[in-house]
Amino acid sequence: MTQATLADEWLAKGLVLFNSNEYEKAIMAYEQAIRIVPQSAEAWARKGDALYALDRYGEAVSAYDTALQNNPVIAAAWLNKGIILNKLNQPENALIAIEKVIAINPDDPNAWYNKGVALYLLGKFDESIIAFDQALALNPAAGKVWTKKGDALQKLGRYKPALKAYDEATQLDPSDAEAWSNKGDVFRALTRYEEALKAYDSAVRSDAGYIRAWCNKGGALMDMDLFDESVQAFDAAIRIDPNNSVAWHDKGNALLKSGKYRDALRAFVRATELDPENAAAWFDRGMALIKIERKQDAAQAFQHAVQADPQFTKAWKNLGMTLDDLGRHDEAVNAYRQVTSLNPDAK
């Protein structure tokens, strides 16, 4: 048996293991092939696929790079590298990889979709829509592309076509929780709250564990001054993930607005425990403390807020006012100086 034949056998074994979801064993098989033929682009690319399946993204990119050094026209390796780089929030590098795919195969709808994702992450929403449209021209039944196109349109404030895009997505896949939730966000932006709630309900029916949909439903209910129902939505999110700082913060805001200041404080305390760098949560914690006349503690909360975000003008102002009330006038003056430095027109 030749070395090349032996390497092929290891590749075949690795593929069987990969298709059986035995990714670690597949990697070992591909490494055996690589030991025999170190320049095997296929072995390196398949190893990258197995590493990708295990969410070992850095190692996967390295394997794809080696494969592409040996064979620069493996479109799948370029595509997967681009997808991973998007996941790692490196859209500039992702775009370079995906453009390689399009150069090799301009009719690959996944390449156009992922180009759109990279452009979206770069904030180039108009260009991302062009890429999504190209993907849809090649595959009109791709629900995820309609959803992402809707997201880009929403970012541009183009709510009517965004709703149409989400409608396409949910018609193709009525269980697409993300599309339903994002459609709810558009209705909420348009202050069409009843329709927003229906969309969020569709999202959580499709995926009861979708925390963002529960939180956004809670936000819509809060916009409607339905604070008790809002708290129930945030509690649903917290039951799914008790360590979700956003849900605790949002719950605190609903309780604060409903006048339940001590309950609000408990929620804000939990939010700041989970995310000590959340300036807004510290600010709201300070507001709850003000409401229950704990001004010393409120001053400390506002201080944490400006430490987390030194550009937070409103927190500096509230810190100054609270320090004034406490008779700490020199410290208050310093806080007010920060306010005028950040906003010269502030009074």
C-alpha cells in the first residue's frame, strides 16, 4: 500500500467519524493523514471542519489557512474561515475570505449571505442589503437571509420593507423565533405595541428559551405602562438564565417606574453584581436609592456609573446634586465641572 493510499484511508475514516458527529476522533484520523502527507490540503481542510464543529474557532482558522496555503482554491475552506471570522467579530478579515469564495464560485448563495453578514457587522447596511439580495436571487427560499435583510433595513429605519422581509422569513419558516422577535422590534419602534406583543408571543412560542424576545416583550409592555405584565416577562427571561444582567436591569426599570423602589433596588443590585461595568445599571441603582432616601449609597452608585462610563453626563449631574444634598459641596463642584466639560451648554 502506498503512502498516498494509506493517507486516503485515514481521510475516509475521518469522514465517517465526522458524519457520525465524533469530531475528536475525526481530528485524530485527519492528523494521521497529515503525518503521512503533510501537504494534504484536503486533510487540513477536513481537520478545520471538525475543529469548527467543536467551536474551536482559532484552531479551525489555522487549519484552514494551512489547507489554503497548499491549495488556494478550496472554496469551502475560504467560506468556513469567513463564517468563523464573522462569529469572532472580525468582519474585515471575514470579507477578504468570503470575496475569495465569490471569485471561485460567484453563484454560491451562502457566500453572498455571509458577505452581507460581514458588511452588516461593519455597519455598511446598504451594501449588506445588496449582498443579501444577491443571495436571495440565487436562493429565494433562504429564510435566514430574509431575516438578516430585515435587520439591515431596520437599522436604516426602513420599517415597511423590513416588515416585508420578516414576513417572508416567517412564511418560509413559521418557527423562526429570531424573525418574529425582530419583527416585534419594528412594530415597537412604530409604537404598534399590540402587534409587537403578538410577534414576541410568536417568538417565544417557537423558542420558549429565547431570552431577548422575553426582554423585548417586557420592554414593549413597559412602554405601554403595563408594569406588572412587564415584570412577568422579565421574570420569564430570568428563569431561563438567572445570571442575565440585562433581564435583571430591565426588571428593575419596570419596578422603578411602577413605584416599587425597594424591589427595583434589589433587581439593580443583582444587575450590577452580574455586570459591574454596566454604567446604566449603576445609574438606575442610584435613582432607586434616591427614591428611598439613601443618598449616601446613591452617591456611591452614581460614582460607580461615572467610573464605568466617564462620558455619562447625566450620572455626573446626579452625582453632583446628591453630593450637594449631603453637604459635600467641594466634591459636588468637581462633578458639575465634569458636566460642563462634557456639555458646555448644560445648566
